[in-house]
Amino acid sequence: MRTKSFLLCFLFIALASLKAQSPPPIIVQPANSSAAATSTSSKMAAAGADVQSIPAAIKLLEQIKAGNAEVLAKQKAALERLDELQDAANQLRIFTKRG
């Protein structure tokens, strides 16, 4: 009788854990990318109507490339700051373990 109640309890917990799965992650777009995407799409829409020659299309692509390079530079700077913060946190952990 005791083993039956144990098995029943185990089965109940196993079934409950199957239903209690975590929700799918929510992906949030960065604040800068929406502004960049909006400006890029508006440039492309305006350029689609006006661009009739290859030089104008090349100029538009160069502008988009410059905008992308700017975003990449900002992301690189943010990553460097995060690396510095992580190094500082690691040093702090080491010093607190010593103390």
C-alpha cells in the first residue's frame, strides 16, 4: 500500500512537471535598431521611387553602409564597456573571497 501511494505521488509530480514548462523567451528589439530600421526603410522607399540609375543606387547603398558601420561601432563600444564591467566584477569577487 505504501509503495502504491509513493508511485501515485511520483506519477502526479511527474505529470505536473510536464505541464509546468517555462514559457518561450520574449525577444525585445534594441531601441536603436527600430530607429535605424525606420530611417533605412524610409530611405529605401524614397529611393525606390526616385532611384532610376545605378550611381544613385550605389550612393544609397553607401549611406546605408555608413549607418550600419555607425551602429556596429556603438555596439562594439558597448561590448567593451561590458567586458570592463565583467572584469571589475571578477576582481571584486576575488577580493571578497580573500577578506
